[in-house]
Amino acid sequence: MHKVGIIEGNVAHIPEDNIDTDRIVPARFLKRIERKGFGKFLFKDWAEQGGIVLEELEGSPILVTGENFGCGSSREHAPWALQDFGFEAIIAPSLADIFRSNCAKIGLLTLELAQDECTRLSSAQSGRIDLPNQTMCFDGVGFPFEIDSETKHRLVEGLDDIEITLKNQDLIADYEANRLMLDFGPQIVNL
């Protein structure tokens, strides 16, 4: 997973609430086994129905959207599609819990801000998010933001679940050695 530090660039806005994971990436595209390549399916049905213009979102690393973004099923493909399309940060008044967790696991920053802040950001042309310092600046207006410390640590250090586990491999080995001693006695360990 890549490290997240500074995210800056154009801001895309989707002013709709309750955008579920099926709208983000329709279920018929979930047959792929790789994590890459889902960006071409982002909002596919919605765009084909004329509800969204994908070209207006292209080239924007920051997406500001409505409440309850990422609701619905817990599919990991929705964050994969958003990241593969080019988004690096999703900002909304609220995000579905599992969606937010899935984003953090792949290095996609999600931030929950008050509705009035999201409304103000939605009119911005460009923005800059500094995750290590927990500050952001949109069209010249700067302010701090809050983020869970463990999520921030994972993102800033670029740690996915496997990398976090590997950081503790000495502790795991010690635990396993002690567990064998307790379960089977010293004769097993001395083999």
C-alpha cells in the first residue's frame, strides 16, 4: 500500500446522498479477481442513464459528496473502483462504516466533515489535504480536520493488514513458542 501524505488537485463534487456501493460499481462487474481495472466501471450504470457525467470527475483526486456515501453491501470493489479512477480522498458528511474501513485498508483517505463544510468545499475548484498535519486548504481557506489516530497511522505509514501483522512477527513467534511449551511441554520445543 502506498503512503498517504499530501493530496492536492482538482475537486469533484457529487451532491447526492445515499450513494450505495452498487451505484459506485455495479454488481455485474465484480467477477474480476484483480484489484486493478475497476475504475472503468465506476458509476457505469448511473452514467449510462445520464445521471452523472464521468468526464466532470476525471483528473480530480478529491471527491466531495453527500451523506451516507458507500452504503449498501460491503463490497471492497467500490473503494477499488474509486481509487483506480484516480480519487485519493473522499469527503462527505457521513460514510458507511464498512466502506470507510475498506478504503483505509487500500490507502484511500476518507474524511467526515460537517454538512456546511462539505457544502463549502463542493464549490471549490482545487484543494490540498495534508494528512500528517491534519489540515486542509480549499480555494485559499484552510482549516484542521479530525481523523482516527489508528487510521491516520496506517495511511501515513502505508500499512495494510498484512504489513501490520508482519511488524509483529517477533511477538507472534514468541507467542507460538510459549503456546507450544504450555500445551505440550518442553519435549516438543526441544525437537
